[in-house]
Amino acid sequence: MTERVLYRSRRRISVVFAAHGAAVGAFATRIPWLQQHLGLSDSTLGLALLAPALGSFGAVPFTSAWFTASVTPVS
């Protein structure tokens, strides 16, 4: 890979990380409002926040197999 390709790749990854950080930060500030608005108890809110993480653990074997089959390694 050329240095220009590496630079562009790093820049794109940085933009994605920054956007994700902004989205998570904006969501985190809304959690108390959501809890009050939806009338959730602390335990229910905890389970609701834990559910996507548990779902991602279940999805990893399927997505990694799909990506491995569909992506050609670059050497």
C-alpha cells in the first residue's frame, strides 16, 4: 500500500470513530430523560442497555463467517 492510501484510510477511520463517539455521547446524556419518560426502573433500564451488547456477542460468529467468506485478504 502506498502512503497516500494509508493516510486516507486512517483519516476515514478517525472520522468514523469521532462520529461514533459523538453519537454515544449524545445518547448517554439522554439516558436519565429516557428512563423518566418511559417510566423504567433501574433494573429494567440496565437490562435494556445490556441487551444490544449480548445480541452482538450472539451475532459475531455469523458476521465473522460472512466477512471471511466475502472479503479477499490484501497482502
